[in-house]
Amino acid sequence: MQTKHPATRLGAMLAQYARTLGALPRARTRSLRQAARHFLVSLSVLGELKASGRRRKLLRRASARLVRRARRTFRKRRTRLRRKLRRRTRVAIRGARRRRARFDLGRKRLAKVYRRRGPGQARDLLRLRRVGVLESLHRFSAAQPAAALRPDYSDLWFLYDIVRDRRPSTLLEFGSGCSTPVIAAAVRANGSGHLWTLDGDESWSHATRAALPLELRDLVTIVHAPIREDDRDVRGWSHENVPELEPDFIYLDSPALTPKRQVAFDPLDLEERFSPGFVMVVDGRQRNAEYLRERLQRLYRVTRMPGRHLFELLD
Ligand SMILES: C[S@@+](CC[C@H](N)C(=O)[O-])C[C@H]1O[C@@H](n2cnc3c(N)ncnc32)[C@H](O)[C@@H]1O
């Protein structure tokens, strides 16, 4: 048996290795140097392939991660946007509903007032709405005790209109209630003036204070003025704790009269202090108005209207 040169044997061995490593289809070796070269080449190619495979795998994984992250971000953004859109839509719908409800409420109330209380009240309700007083009035009414009487829109419109027309600066009201925010709103629209409103019933004066809309509070002073029986030439009533003012406007709507006591004397006690341009509105209380007309000392034009008397100082 022919023994091969050790170098040849080594070459054959290395070629065998190169083949088993699989990098080359067939390692053709003629010499040891060639076999060694093939072996080294196979190793490096194999290493290269392995390395690039790993790199590719890593790259694939990394890009999959990136894609996943991008998808997640997209989904998150999409959810956030959808939520935002839904929230905005809900808010817009709620606003529209509220506006429509307010509008319906206005229309319903108007129709109800027209049906139950006649066209005059409905017309004055519309007038109050047109000058922007209705919202304050409704807020005031809503905050009043449940037992409160409903407002008389014609009286309220008359008060608003006359205060806007005569522009008094010192206003005095006997009997607080729905008239208070309406007179105060007229004072506010005038740009100057202050309303003192007296109430004999402490709980009502508290109720008026609590219900008065914020924007009107600075324009109104609410005074608790207890009512006492007062017997002069006729039996009547007077308020205590009346502030020392020089009024140019009085609204007389208190106290509640009884069959035996039909007169409030307060305007007689204040007469000396009436300032030029003075006007007084006496609500209902026919006997009281006639009594005052007879007893007041200064010169007045007295106009009798449905449901009220108007006194205008002429001197
Ligand atoms: C004729 S009310 C005065 C109402 C107010 N001047 C007006 O025109 O709305 C006389 C007294 O009744 C009480 N009062 C006020 N508002 C009321 C209401 N809505 N219902 C029942 N009583 C009221 C108060 O004590 C007030 O002094």
C-alpha cells in the first residue's frame, strides 16, 4: 500500500472538512496549500453566512418590532382620536339639546302663559325676553321657595319700562320678590342707580338675597323692615327700619293688606324727602292709592291704570 505524503494526507483531511462544513459543493484539492485555502475560505464564507443570517434574523426581528410598535402607536392614536371625536360630538349634541330645550321651554312657557293668562301677559313676557331680563327672572324664580306666587309679567314689564324711561338714581321698593331682579336689571341697563328693597318678612328677605343673580347683587340692598300696625285717621301699617334716603322712585307693593287694614302709610312719612322727578308706582291696593292721593301734600299727577296707580311729582 502506497503511503501518502503527510502533507497530502493533511490536504485530503482539510478538503474533507471543507466539504462537511458545506460551504463549498466540492473541495477540489490538489495540494496541501490548495486544501488549506479551501478550508479557510469555507470557514470564512460559512462564518460570513452565519453572521449575515443572524444579522438578517436580528434585522427581521427588529423590523417586526418596529412594525408592531408603529401599529400599536397607530392604534393608540386612532383610539385617542376616536374618543376625542366622540367626546366632542357628545358635547356638541348636549349643547344643541340644551339650546333646543331652552328654546322649547321659552316657546312652551309662552304658549302656556298665552293660553292661561291671556295675550297681554304673553306680550309682556316677550318684551321682557327681548330686553334680556327673562333669564335673570327665571333664575330668580327657580331659586325661590316652592310656595312662591308666579310673577305677573305685565307688572314687571311696566316696572322695567318706567325705570328705563325715568332713570331714577335712588329706588325704594316695599316688598321684595320677582320685581326686585327686574328693577335691578333696569338699573343695570341704565348704568347708574341703586335699589333698596324692604321686606317685613325676614325669611323672604333672605330668600330674595339668596335668589338674586350674581350680576345684580351690587345694585341691590335688601333690608329687613318689620311691619307694625299703625292707627292714624284710619287703621293701617308702617314699616320699621326704613333707610334715610331721598328716593326718586318708590314701588309700593307691601305689606299684604287685610280687610280691616287697607293702607300702608310709609310714603306719607317719606314725602318731604322725595327728590325732583320723583315717581311712585302703587301696585293694586286701590284704597291705599286713593288714601295717599288725598293725604300727600305736594303736587302730583296721579294716573290710574289697570292694576296700578302712577304718582308723578310735579313741583
Ligand atoms: C306682594 S309680595 C311682593 C312681591 C314683589 N314686589 C313682586 O312684585 O314680585 C309682598 C310680600 O310677599 C312676600 N313675597 C315675595 N315674593 C313672593 C312670592 N313670589 N310669593 C309669595 N310671597 C312673596 C314678601 O315678603 C313680600 O314682601
